[in-house]
Amino acid sequence: MGLRNVGRNKITTGEYLLHPLLQSLPTETSMKAPPLGSDAPRQPLATTPMTGDQPGSAPFQLPPLSYGYSDLEPVIDTETMKLHHDHHHRAYVKGVNEALEKYPEWHGLSIEAVLARAAELPADIRKTVHNMGGGHANHDFFWRVLAANSGALQGELQKALTREFGSFDEFRTRFEAAGTKHFGSGWAMLVADPQADGKLQIISLPNQDTPIDLGKYALLSCDLWEHAYYLKYHDRRAEWLKSWWEIVNWDYVAERFANLPRKKTH
């Protein structure tokens, strides 16, 4: 089954509310645009392009990092950053591009738009696009919630976390527990539910499922796949989760919270 009545049209307001992660990342044709809610341009990391990474050669490109490989030391070591971004993330981009290669009607859409319309994908590539496309979207969002200078949690987001969980310490404890107890690979996330007046929730997702599948709005994400931490932390996932807070980009998370879409009541 091909893409119906989509082509290169923009996502509608209704689709945005139904699948709120659609605007968590820019479209592939505007990859150099600043992150959502930020005026600061995203500085590309100097890496050696590999086959399939050249602009225009495929529907999706490996996005540049806004920091250097060693900038997140000592929380994430340089070798892990290189392997994670340049190899693991690249593999997801390559996989989704290969799946969509013979279906040009799907080219030109953001990866979030593609995932939101997964039911319309041709049956022979639907599972591959879900897995590989989900891996691309999840990783791109993950890079955005990290920063060398993480800033401080404050303002409306801090108040909302306190209202929902009692305190930031309690939120942190529950988030770490969700990640530690998660079986196998996946993601620990803080999300908001636009259908429930922006209610905050901690969830864990298996493999490369995304909040798009649940109609949730992603605010914060920690990678639970072993390739994200194993070189430094080995099997000590709990230690990885505790250290990870030191590089959370709270300014970006707060900006996403400020732009939280809510269900229209009229």
C-alpha cells in the first residue's frame, strides 16, 4: 500500500496533536535548523562522510552533533560517542533509507511523519521502518537532550515535576527505577500527554518503539541500549542512569515543556 494523499504536504494540526513527537525534530530537508524552541544554531560536528550521508542522496541523513565527541566526558567516554553516533545511529539511518528506497512517495517527509503513518506503509517494509526509523528518531532526540553545560532545572518544568512526583528527587528516583528495571534494550523517558492536559509520565519503551506509538510528547530520554554505556559502565546500568543526569540539557527540556501542545477543548 502506498502513501495516500500525502506527497510532500505539511503535517496538519490534527496529526500534530495526535502524534506530538512530530515536531521534536526538524524535517530532514531542514536538518541544519535550530532545535525546537531555541534560537541557537546547531553547530555540526566535523565527521568524515560515508556512503549515503551526502545531502540529497537518501530520504534521511545522519544528523550532526552539537558538541564534540569528548565534550560529554567523563559521563560518556569519547569512544562510546564515536561508536554510538557514527556507527549505531548511522546504521538506523541506512536501514530506514534502504527500506524506503523503492517507495519514493514517502521521501520528503520527516521521520516522525513517516512513523506516525506507519499503518499506511507498504506491508513489506512496515516492521523495518518501525524499527530502523524509530531508532533514527529516538537517537536524534537523545542527542538533543544532552549538553556539556547542562544548566539547571528551574521554572515551570521544575514546578510541574514537583506537582506530579512530589519533588525532583522523587522524580529522579522513579526515572532511574524505570530505566534500571526495564528488561532488555530500550529507552527511559519523561513524556507529557496532550490528551490529558499535559500530564507528566515516566515510561520505558522497548527496543525502538517511540512516544509516537502512544500519542505522547517526549520531554526527556535516556538510552538503555548497552551500546550507549557498556564500554564505560559494563553491566552497571544503574550507575549509567545516575551519571547521566550530569549532562541533561535542562534548557532544551524546559523549552520543549514550554511548547507542549494541548488538546483543543472546542
